[in-house]
Amino acid sequence: MEESFDKILLEKIISYDVEIEASGGKGNIINRFKKIKSISPPMRKGNICFIVDGDEE
């Protein structure tokens, strides 16, 4: 299976392999992040979260 362009680009930007999970909809991602943050310990150094906001059409 061919790697996605986004995954390759992020690996180049941060210089190491990353686990990429695509989730649909900006509102969905923000709500999911709030839910995770409320039930999990604080984020530790090294945890990275990218929210990519593309053009809405």
C-alpha cells in the first residue's frame, strides 16, 4: 500500500516516523481532543497534535 503524501510530508517536517490518524471534520477533531484531554493525564513533552484546516468548499 502506498504511503499517503501527508504522512510522508509530516515525517520530513519532524524528521522521524509518526503515527498518523486522519479524522474527518474540524469540529469533530476539536471535540475529540477536548474529550481525550478531560479523561487523560496532561500531554507530555513529545506529544504532537496537528490540526490541518484546508479550504472549505
